[in-house]
Amino acid sequence: MQTFSLLDLAPVTETETPAQALANAADLARHAERLGYHRYWLAEHHNMPGIASAATAVVIGHVAQATSTIRVGAGGIMLPNHAPLVVAEQFGTLEALHPGRIDLGLGRAPGTDGATAQALRRYHQSADAFPQDVAELISYLDDDEGKGPVRAVPGMGSHLPVWILGSSTFGAQLAAYLGLPYAFASHFAPQMLEPAIQAYREGFRPSERLDKPYFMMAAGLHAADTDEEARYHRSSQILSFARLRTGTPGRLSRPVENVADHVPASAIAGAEAALSVSATGSPDSVRRQLREIIDRYQPDELMLTGMMFDVDARKRSFDIGAEVLSDMKTPAMT
């Protein structure tokens, strides 16, 4: 593992407004920058009361403006929801405003429920064309050499870093074929993690953008001074995920002592399985769990994420994460 990063969803708690959640996102990004996190990514989700990052490019601009050195990007933009040219223009503009600091991760899912996907207008018509849309978008970011009459301005010639995101072997195979870096959503969908890693690394073809595979995976983090405190703060995310899976999404709730008093046991089991690639506990416990994840999957980069109701507790969690992972970094090969 060469470096570590942070994924945020700009969580909206039961006691906050989206405006406060977005202010918290900028504050957390500044905190992550001071701690040595390499990237700060935001994800596109729609029709979710507890997530404020739906207009992802706008929020990336907000966070990039509030920071100065950390890379800021999308983890990711759900490309079938958008015209490739529009995404190229948006991220080309962000790159023009914050040169050398913007990443563009692309996913194939809608990032929402079926009704909202239809309201977004493009998803059902475009999901099957994801590989072609990725190629089209990249062409808008390359140098203009008379390739066609349509140009992304800003964007053209920016060579903005493009990532493929996924939770199956489809994205892994596409990233390998195109010679792009690959990020796996193991923080909530770990079932196909190992086959995807194998497909990506074995199938990778060098490209003008990348000469060897670069694999990033995400892991949940809920760290505190004691195991008990960490488990308590993690209960907010377990409740949120369980309620989402049972069709009752809401804002991020306060932590509770006993999750089983609030949602069915089956929903808790499903949430625990989905969130199994994670580290929870004291600094020593988190160090052991993250070491096991890194040793098992050998990522080039580890991206941490974790929902907590209390802003200060969340900062403390990422403090511990940065301290632990700083000791585990290996120098990049030259």
C-alpha cells in the first residue's frame, strides 16, 4: 500500500440540514489534508435523505475551494445518469480551477432506486453503453487532434485522471482493457472483491494513461479510544444501512447501545455482511484489522470511509486511521 485516502458521502444527520452537512464535508476535507490523506472523494447518490452529495461535481468544487493540496474527486460519477460531454465539461472546469488536484471516478450503477433512476432520464438508456460512454468521455479529455467537431471546453487536453469504479468483475475487466486505475466498492459490496482483483491484475493492458495496474479498495473505519466507544459510534451506520435495505432510508441517526432494539435481526445481519470489509475499535484493534485487509488484498491504495453522527468523533476516527496507515505505507516503486 503506497498511500491512503478518504471517501465521504456528506452525511446529513437527524439534527442537521444539508447546508450543515456540506459545511462539515469541507471541514473534514481540511482535516484530512492536515492528516496526510492523499485523496478526498465524494459519491453520487440520489433521493437519499441522509446524503448531501447528489450534485457531486458542485460539492467537489466546494471542497476543493476549501483545501489546497489534497486531491479531490468523484468516487464516483454514475456515468449512465449523464451525457459524457457534460461530465467532461464539468470536470474540465474543476481541473481548470484546481489544476492537478481533480480525480474522476466513473461508475455504472444509478446510485439510487428505480423510480429516481427514471426521473434522471438517462440511466436505463445508457447503462449498457457504459464502456462506449467511458471511451467517449476520455476522448473529450485528450488532446484535440482533429478527432471530431465536438470539444469539451474546458476539458480538452486536460488528461484528467479517470478511474473505473465497480463492485463486480465487469468494471475490473473494463479498467484492465482500457488501462485505467480501478477502485472497488468493498466498503459496502465485498462479495466479488477477490475475483475482481484477479481479473483486473491479470487482464491489465498498459495504456498511455497507466503503464501497470493500480488498484484501490475501500474499507469502513470506526475508530475510537476504546473498542466499546467505536462500536457505539458505528451503530449509526448499521442502522442507516439496515433501514436502507428495508426500504426506509432516512437521515443518519444518533448512535444506540443496542441496534437490535431498533431494526430486525435479519436486517442487521445483512448490514454486517455488506460492511464486513472494515475496521472497528481502539487504535490497536484497528491496526490489526487494517493490517489483515492490506495483507490479504494487497491494494496499491486504501480508501477509508465511515459514517458517524458526532462530527468530532468522526474526525477522531480518521485521526486514528491516518496514524495507523502512515506506519503501513511502503515507498512507491520507481
